[in-house]
Amino acid sequence: MKTYKVGYLIGSLATESINRKLANALFKLAPEQLQFHEIEFKDLPLYSYDYDADYPEVGRRFKQAIEDSDAILIVTPEYNRSIPGALKNAIDWASRPWGSNSFANIPSGVIGTSPGAIGTAVGQQHLRSILGFLNSPQMNAPEAYIQFRDGMINEAGEIANESTADFLRQYLSEFHEFVARVLTVLPRGA
């Protein structure tokens, strides 16, 4: 079976982010056809169109990493019922200068965890609106708003609850199938 290179973005810049922990636990459950690599954005300055005439190297590298991916998975917390500012800034960098949107036609998925009862549901809806505008085909179901609880991820970095692990395994299986379907219709490099 074909292997897909999945770039992932962690919405939080915090070193001990629960979303980073979730991402690392997720990858242990993923189908072997999905190969994950992180696309970091912590070094991006705040975006301004003043950069468009002479795009800095850090912005070009970030855009290229997205374009080199077969798909994008965004693992993000919810801040104030939206997405973290650093993640929005990174998305702005990837979509500029005008006419060079790196997300166009790249399949994407969104997942996240939060201690709150509704997980990251509202923030994900904002993110889906942004990705839709950027013409990134999105896996809309199943949705994954994970409430983070103590003990959810064990000392080995694995999902400790079997029903949660089964759900996440199914989520990643669906994501794999979604990526394969999208890239059948919109092949990369075509």
C-alpha cells in the first residue's frame, strides 16, 4: 500500500503541551501507511504583508514543508474559544504572499484535547473555517474533541484507556482513507 507523508502542526508552543503528548500517543496508533513529521512554526515572526516582497527564509521553509507533505494533521488546543494565535500566524504565513497558498488541495485533519468538557470543539470549528477558505480538503467526520484527563496518557506515552485508544485508532484509519481518496482526485504534483 502507498505510504503518505503527513506533516503535523502542534497548535501550542508549550514544551509540555497536552496536545503534543496527544500527538505522540496518536502516532503509536496510526496505520503504518501514515508517516508523520512535525512542521514547526515557533520561529516565524508575526506575519505582515511587508514581508511579501522579500519572503524570509523561515517563511519559505515553513511553506515548503507544508507543500512537501501529502496531508496535514493539526493537533491543537482551544484558546478563548478559538485557535492559538501562534497557529493562526503560521497559517497566515503559509497562505501568503497572495496567490501562493501552500494549503491548497492538501488534505487536512483536525484533532485536539483540552481539560474542558467539550474538548476543543469551538476552536476546531474556527480552524475548519480557515482551512476551508484556504481550499484544503478536510476530513469532517469523525470529529475528535478529546477531553484531557489525568491518566489519559500513561508513562510510556500511550493512550491508557482502551476505548479512547480504539476511537483514536479508528480516527486515524479514517484519516488514512480520506487522504487516499482525496489524493486519487487531486494527486500531488499533478
